[in-house]
Amino acid sequence: MSASQKGKRYPSEKTEFKDAATGATIWQMTNAPANHHNIYMTKTWFTADGKTIVFLSKRTGYWNLFKADVESGEMVQLTDFDTDIHTYSIGLLPDRRAYGVVGHRRLFTVDIDTLEETVLFDSGELPMSSAYHSPDGELIVTKVKDGEVFRIILVHTDGSGVRTVLETNHPLGVGYLLITPDKKHIIHHKKERQLWCVDIDGKNNRPLYGHESDIWITHPTCFGNDKVLFAEFPHAIKTVRITDGQVETIAEFNGWHMGIHPNGKKLVCDTTNPDTGIWEVDIATGERRLLCKSDSHFPKVESRDGPWLDLWAHPHPSYSPDGKMVIFNSCRDGKYTQLYIALVPE
């Protein structure tokens, strides 16, 4: 049996260049011949001090967690599983524990400093996938599938308990999950078609917004306690209010995946079909500026069902805690997805 690679240190792969379209400074953080994947843009890659990022790399042959020092680029392997971590399950809690779902069965945490691992929830024979934590880090919401039934499950990150919030056999299933910052509601997404909301106690499950058409209702993220930001792709970025369903248009263009600035005044998003780059958008006015090109290679969508390149090639941009950096994926060489940081101009 080979020795564990957990804790292995890797030399910096960081390089710097200027974006050809805007002149923004870009740091390429990884360069190994393997795919890499950021933490989904509804969560943060960065530790609170902005000095460290956490991400997935397949350089070991499986999706494992790594951290990198933003300044030096030096990396440390955090896990050494011989089965994949689900790419949309990873996150970073405020207490510097990363988490994820490994083998579609075990929700675990790993301390990024001590590398101590803990299993918070084991779903047994039921497949588990995506996960999302409350901003205070006290709760993680995930889902398991039991035949035709999806169970939305809340897990306490201190290990004190697990409970099922909702069981649903809705024909569109359950996609993304979000917990509002005040921990009163869980948003659940229905296969690019509908947004739903359920109270944290499992009551009052109801639709927020959606329709049956080839226009996608997708990539929701919480915007404060009472609004959900989403893409009505490819036409507009919008919000819907949880209390009364009121919908507002933020900007009319093909914004796709959105991350909200820490001050709540702007967002960053990628684009596709066509990919015009990564944009910053003023939420109040809808005005936008190009931050940089994403140059992420993936094929044109010919129908609602694809073809899509593997999802880790999508840029999924998000801000650093101080809003001065935007981190994203790019498969610009058409072969491997690497991690990049764009410095945001003043």
C-alpha cells in the first residue's frame, strides 16, 4: 500500500500575465496536467484573511482538496481519497474547515491547518451530492436520493445532529441548495426551470419563480435574507423576493454564473454562447464593465441538453473577502482546467 499523500507540499505553479482585452493583472495559480475546480461561486474559496484558497485538483487521479498560499503559490494536499469528492459539494467554513461529499456517501470536514478529518454525516446506501453552508458556518444543507424521493437534510457542523427538512418527489427533483443568511429559509432549485423555498423547519414549501420554456432559470444565490439572485439565461440577471415573489431585472445580457461582492453593491459573472468574458455589474444600475476574458473552452450549446464540456470548465467567478480579487476557472488550452485570479482595478 502506498503512503498517504495527505499533507504533501507542492512548489508554486503561479505565473502572472496581463489580460489581452482589459490589461487586468491575472495570476495563474495552477499549471499541472490535470483538471482543477474552484469552490462554487455561491461560496468562497478564500479564508477570511484572503491569504489562502481552497480548491479541488485531480492531479492525484481523483478529486482531492488542496490549499494554496495566494502570495507565494505554494500548495498543500488536504485529503488523499481514492474516490472522488463531488465537485459541487465542497465549501470552506469560517473556522477554516473545508468540507465535501466523498464517494457520494460521506459528508466530511478537514481542518486546513491541522488536516484533522471528521465525518459529519454518512448517507449509507443513498447517494448524496451537492452541499451548501450557512454564512455563520453552523449548518450544512445537502440532499440524498431514495428512489424517486429527494430528501433535503440539515447537518450541524459541530456534530450535534442531522435532520430531514423536506421529502419531495417533484418530477424535476432537487438541484442547487441555499440557506438564507438569517437561517430562516432553504432555497431549492428545480433542474434549470424553477426556484422553490421551504422554511428551515420544513414548513411552507412553495414555488418562488419559474416557467416551462427553453429559457433557463438557473444559478441562484442568496442576496441578503429576502432575495434570490438568479439568471434567466440567456436574457437577464434577476432577483426574486422571498416574501412576495416580486421579480426585478438587474441587467439584460447573458450573465450565467454570479458571485456577489462582499459589500452587496455589485456582482461578477461569466458569460456563454457567446463567451464575452467575465463582467462586473452594478446591482443598482445594471451598468457593467469587462474585468477580463475567461477564454474557457467549451462547445456551443446545440440544445437544452447539451453538449456541455465537463462542468468544472465553467469559470464560476467569485470575489475575495476584500473584493480586490476575482477567482475563476479556465480551460483556455482546451485540455485542462486551471485556476486564475484577476486583480480588480480600482
